[in-house]
Amino acid sequence: METSAPERTPIGRVIALSAGLALIVGVLTLAFSWPSTGMGPHEVPIAVVGPQEAADQVQAQLDQAEPDGFDVTAAADADEAATLIEEREVYAAFAIAPDGITVYTASAASPVVSRMVVGIADGVAAQMGGIPVTVEDLVALPDDDPNGAGLAASALPLAAGGILIAVLIGLNVRGSGRQVAAAILAPLAVGAGVAALMLYVLESIEGEFLPVAGALALAMAGTGWLILGLVKLLGRAGVAVGAVLVMLVGNPLSGMASSPEMLPAPWGEFGQYLAPGAGGTLLRSAAYFDGHGGQTAILVLGAWLVAGILLFAIGAARAKAKEANAEVEEREAVPAAA
């Protein structure tokens, strides 16, 4: 008995597949490499202790060296500068005097920006005849992670955690009511577990357990509900749409490795309106700044959460209507067959 050889794949399909792979890998490369290659200050808010004239002078000097790189504001004294930093209004502050420069930083806000600001102060000090520079880190990173690597690495679990929650629930839990229950419980459980790991095992962040766990849970709920809603509405295609939005767009633009102001403008700001960027900002605020600077992030995550719930409700309603129509058609077909 002769067996026919399998039909060969048309050469056009092979070419199309190769071109498609090149496009996909190119997009991946662009998404994860471009923010780093285009890194630089873009309207980074800092303060200068002194009158407005001093702030204007520093602003002019910085604009010459780095156009549109910094947004300088005046602080009346060191206490006001510290308040601005601790409430996440600015990243750092200078107090410039003839006998020395004091730099107030918050490495927990961004170690990259802190190092950059100290470098600027060193340059100014050299121009003033080599006066000393004193650095005060008002909100420091943990001693076990002085470069903030653990906090930066949390961007991936924040994004991937919500995706995994949505995929596992959407494709394995049957019944809309049970899916809703799982989508409420899972982010809370995952947020608590990840918070415990980061705080007590890895010791990569500081802060109180409940605010950190709450920030993580809200971040994963925003991502999870969005993708769960897309899955409910579009089926498996919803996973692909959500993963592209979260992993290929949101994660590289989150600014967790540096800061949103260090990414190419205006994409750093845009990234803060996506779930990974808002989640990272909220986690940093909850861990180190008593929630300061996290209000907008809460609103953004809440908006994604509501959007996901609406998509889920629409998908559930469509599925119920389709099921009802199928039952009606089945009942109508029975007498006809008889």
C-alpha cells in the first residue's frame, strides 16, 4: 500500500512566516531596549533651597547643559525641601552656599536620579573652586539592596502576576460567579504572598506589610481584571491582546528601573497611565513614602479595574444570550424533527 508524501508547505507561507517572526522579534527588541537606549532626564523635578532667583539661575544653568532635562522649584529652607522630597513632589534638592553644597536625595524614589543629581552637584562644586559636597539620603533604600535591584525587578512579577491570574481563572474556572470570586480572592492572596517575600525573605523593600500587600493586590487586580474581561469577551485572543498591552507596552514603560522622567518623552508619562507603571509607582509610594505620590496611581489602577469588570460583564451577557438563543433553537428544532 503506497503512502503519499505529505504536502510541502508553500514557499509563500515560509516567507510570510519568516517575515512575521522578524517583525515580532523586532517589536520585542524595540519594546525592551528602546527605553534604555533613549534614557535621559526629561523634566525631572528638583528643588533649590533659596529664593526664586536662585532656582531660576540653577534652571538656566541646567537648561544649557541638558535642555528640558529638569524642572527646578524653590524651597524656602531645608525643611521645606525635605518635605517636598518625602511627599514625592521632587526627587532631590540642592542647598548651595559659598562654603559647600548639600544635596538632599531619596534613593528610594530613584537611585538613578539620585546618582545623577549628586554628579551635577559635584560639577557645580568644581566650578566654585572645589567646595565640599555633602549628601543626605532622606529616604534610603535598604542596606541589603542599596541599588534598588529588587524593587526594579518587581516590575515583572507585577505584570506577569496579573496575566497569570487572568489566564488561570479565565481558562480553568467555569461559571461567571466563580470567576468573579476567584478574581477577587486571587489578587489578595498573591499580593500578600509577594509582599511577604519582598519584605521578609528577600528584604528588597521596606515598609509596612498591609500597605505593600494592598498596593501589590490592587496592581495585580487591575491587570488581572482587564485581561479576564478581554478573555471573557474575546476568548483566547483576549490573552494575546492583554499580554501585548501589559508586557510589550506597559512593562518597558513602567519606569521601575529608573524613573518615568528618565524615559524618552512623552512615553515615560504615558507609561504611568498603564497598569504596570501605575502599580510600580504605587508600590514605591506604599513602601517608602507613606503613600505620598500614589494617588494618581490608585485612580489609574481603579480605572483599569473598572474597565476589566465592564468587559467581563459584557462578555458574560453575550455568552448568556448566546446560550439562551441556542436553547431556543434546540427547542424549536425538536418538534420539526418529530
